[in-house]
Amino acid sequence: MQDVLIQVFTSNAALSLYVAILALIVGVLIKRYPWIKKYTNIAIDVFAWIEENYKSWGINGSEKMDYFVKDFIADYTKQYGETPSIDVIEKAKALVESLVAKQNEIAGGVVDGNNN
């Protein structure tokens, strides 16, 4: 039974649903706090890209955050022509950590079979 639930909650359709719900939550936050839009769009895009590909890359857990930080900095620098401050990086990481927590909550604590 647990294996079936893990397969259901980690299917591509389920992960896409999680990303859509998380994007909706971020959209609400952006409306409430418009100044965060500068980094949230990049953070959401990088998060979604990693969530779609992490299994094929063979990474999980903290490795996903390492990929996120590296790619967030690269995308932010490309879009704005400057390296993000430590504060912006920390805020983006906090956003992603809250998205992961919400994703885990929706999935009942199991995202990839290893609670990652």
C-alpha cells in the first residue's frame, strides 16, 4: 500500500500539481508584497526545473538545494546583470524551503520515497 501511495504522490502529474499549487501561493504573496517579485519568479522557475529533473540527475535532499542556489545565482545574474546579495539568496532559499514544506505536506510527507 505504501509503495502505491509513493508512486501516486511522486508521479509526474502529482509533481506538476504541486508546482501549480505552489506557484499559486507565490502569486498571492507577490500581490501582497510586490517587492519580492524580483527574485520570486526566478526562484519558482529554478525550483520547478529542479523538481522536474532531479530524479534523472540522481540527486535528492540537500543536493537539490545546492543545485537551486547555483542556478538561482546564475539566472539572477543573467536577468539583472548583478550578483544577488546574500539577503536575496537567503530569501530565495527560504521561499524554496517553504515550497518544499508545502509540497511535503500535500504529499503526506513523501515526495520521492526518501522524504526529500
